[in-house]
Amino acid sequence: MSTKLVKVGAIEIGAGLPLAVIAGPCVIESRESALRHAAALKEKADRLGVPYIFKSSYDKANRSSLHSFRGPGLEEGWRSSRR
């Protein structure tokens, strides 16, 4: 069974290529928090020599409580990514 080559920006994953890491906080709490997490994870991935892709959600609807923080939502999530 062969796997498909997928490009994410400049990173290629799958098709027998070495491991890549896709990681980040479950949900964005703030722009500053997301950038801080991304920088820390990128530094660790660089130290290990593995490609890194940041992933987090702006609206995490599948929370364990109806009253849990779901994220900043689409509008603020979009604004935060464009700054």
C-alpha cells in the first residue's frame, strides 16, 4: 500500500517521506497564546530536525461541557490570522 504525497506550504508529507509533526493547542485562546505555542513547538521540531505544521481550532464545538470555552470564533479567528 502506498501513501499519497501531500504538500502543506513548503512541507511535503506522506509517500514514504520522513515523519512530520502536526501539533498545536486544541483551541486558540488568543493570538498571543497561539504565536507563543507555535514558536515553542517550532523550536523543538527544528532541534529534532522534523518538519512542523501548526494546527489549532478557532471554534472547538466538541467540548465536554456546554459552558466550556470554544475559542474566539470565526470572525476573531480570521482577524487574528491576518495580523
